[in-house]
Amino acid sequence: MSTGFVISMKYVLYGSPKQVYEALTDSGAIEQWSNSKGTLEAKKEGDFNWFDGWASGTVVAVDKNKSLQFTWKASNWGKKTKESMVNIQLNDHAAGTEVILTHADLPNADEQKKHRNGWVDYVLDPLNDYFSFKMAAN
């Protein structure tokens, strides 16, 4: 059960669910779309670390090509601030993949607003740019 502040959004990405899953979990792909180092080990209790360590946590659940769930804590949050929880669901869509993103247990309204914008500006939009570039290259 989540507490605190929550973000829920839907977003369509131009890649298939398999391609989106790979872009979220492959270190080389993460570096391409985020312009930073990152890992998301696609296994329970795997390591999660994006944006050169700015966000980190532990993988809670994986359903290959369908969903990912992991804890998230930003490096600028205080030591006493609890981890938040990210759930990403990948559904087939005519244009590619409908992403249903829930980011729960954010510590306050300011972080909720920053993360809502951040998911779009630093993850979802760059992923679409990544897929558009890959399609253009093929």
C-alpha cells in the first residue's frame, strides 16, 4: 500500500513492448537515451541505478516485456527519506507501447511535481527520440 505523494500517467512510446523493456534494462541502451550511465538488472533484487547514480534502488518484480517494479531514491534526498516505488507496465498499442507509470511514496508535493516533469523530460521523451532515431536508421 502506498503512502505519500503519487504520480500516475500513461504515455505512448514508438517501440514495441519488447524494445521498450530492452531500452529500460540494457545498460548500453540506457546510456544512449539518457546520455548517462545506468543499469536496471532485470531480476528480483537486481540493482537499479540511472543518471550516473542520481536515482538508485532495487528491483522488486520483473515480468519480461510486460512490467518492471523497483524502488527509487534520488541522491539528493535526505538519509531519513524513505525510498519511493516505481511500477512500469508495458501494453501493446497501435503506435508501439502504452506505458502506464506509477511512482508512489514520493516524499512531498515538490518532489511529486519535479518527478512528474522529470519522467517526461528525462525518460519518456528521450525514449521516443531514441526509438525515432533507431527507426530512421533502419
